[in-house]
Amino acid sequence: MRKIWWKIICVILLFYTFTAGFLINVPHIGNLYETIRNLFFHVPMWFAQLSLLTISLVYSILYLRKPQQQYDLYALTFAKTGNVFGILGLLTGMVWANYTWGAPWNNDPKQLGAAIALLIYLAYFVLRNSMTDIDKRGRVAAVYNIFAYFIYVPMIMVLPRLTESLHPGGQGEKGNPGLNGADLDPTMRLVFWPAILGWILLGIWITTLLLRAEIWQEKKLSTQ
């Protein structure tokens, strides 16, 4: 991941997202009005989180198959970055909800599911820090990470769709009209999909920087 070409693509995509996202003409759908532009930021945050947590899941599985400390470190670091994007997704969602639903927090099933999912992953970090034995910590953390992932996906993608919700996609939704890739205005699609890729690449980029910092710190400690 040291090659620079994908980082250049990331910068270009995010620059495009910020400029086009605020300048293009957007359709006025329901009660969204200009807040619909948040679609280029709020939704891609969750795509980025899901991508990063999926990579973390893969490294946890690899660790259980072949215990190597680098797999454990990669799983931990991708989970950290994934949770940062999850928090950003929740915050941007609250900003959007404040304008369209009248309050930043409405106890909507989607909001509650996202918050619970984040807490489950925060418990992953607490669990890791409670153990001093490196091998035991790696095994237990890997198992918990797999468990957390398969709780996380239903909490934010399945259960909210089965209940009455203000959020698009829920049964009998009463808030924003549905917004997905098939429903988007063609002009918005030209920004929405590049935005998703840009935010995912940014998440991977941040994670690689954190990994390099962690590895450098470990080498520094080993030489002391």
C-alpha cells in the first residue's frame, strides 16, 4: 500500500466530492431541500466503515488460522479507523436529522442500531486493553471481532428495515423519502459513487499511516 497512485485518486475524488457536492444543482425531494447534499458525506461514511470493518474481520480470521502479531495489529487498526468513520456517520446523520426531523436524536431504529453497533465495537477495544498476555489477547480479540461484525451488520442494515422508521428504507417510513442508488438524480449519481470510493480510500490511507506509526513505536521500544 506504499504506492502513491491510489492516494492521488483519493485526493482527486474527495476534492471533486467537496466542490461538486456543494455546487451542483440538486433536486428538491420532500422535506430534504438543500440538506440532500449531506448524502455525499453521511452515507459514504457508513460505506467506508463497513469496508474497513470487513478488512478488520478478514485479518481476525487470518490470525485465528495462523497467529501472527501483524494480523492482530492490522485487525485492531482497521477496526479503530472504522469506528472513527462510524462516529462521523452518526454525527453527520444527527446534523441531517436536526434539519429534516426537527431534532438531532429521535430514537429512530437506525440511529439506535448504529449507536449500539458502535458500543459493541468500543467494547472490543476495552476487552483488548484488559489483557496483558499477547497471545491470549490476540485470540480472544479475534473471536470477539468476528462476533462484533456479525452483530454490527444486522444492527445497521437489517433490523432497522424491519421496523417503522423515519429513516429511508424502513417500513412505513415517515421522514425522508427513500434515497438509494436507483432513485438518485443522474447528476447526483456522478458525485455519490465517486464520494463513496473517495471516503473508503481515505479510510485505508489513514489506517496505513496509523499502522506505520504503531510499527515504528514498537521498533523504538524494542531498541531501548
